[in-house]
Amino acid sequence: MKPITCTLSNVCAVAAHPGWVATDATAAHGSAPLTPNESVALLIKVIDGLTINATGKFFDPGGTDLPLATGQTKEKFYGKPRSAVR
């Protein structure tokens, strides 16, 4: 299989964590701090502020650049640490 590549200018590719969002799937783990609309609004603000230099980075809903492999949490967006949920 050959990879397909192309060159585009002014395109930024990032990963974004939506935070702990109140959904049917998260309801059993307590009260999530974000509604779906709040999460989307925060991510739109992050996306609107991106530059080409952000390519390859991973952002939380507040715009913080996170390590790609992390156990890091922020209660503001993610709620209780995993150890408190179990």
C-alpha cells in the first residue's frame, strides 16, 4: 500500500480532547462539568486560535497543549481523577 500525500498550505492538523462531557455514557460516573454545547464552544475557541505552528499538538478544551501520552488531568475540564471514579 502506498501512502497518499499532498502539500497544502495554511492547513493545521491537531488532536483535541472534548473534556468530561455530560452524556448518557458518562452519567454513571458522576456529574460531568461540561454540557455538550459548552464543550463544543470551548473547542471552537481553541480551533479559531490555531496557527500552522500548532500542527501535531494535542489540546484540552481550555487550549492547553497537552502531552500526547498523559495521565494528566485538570478537574476544571475532566472532573474527578480516574482513581476517584473507580
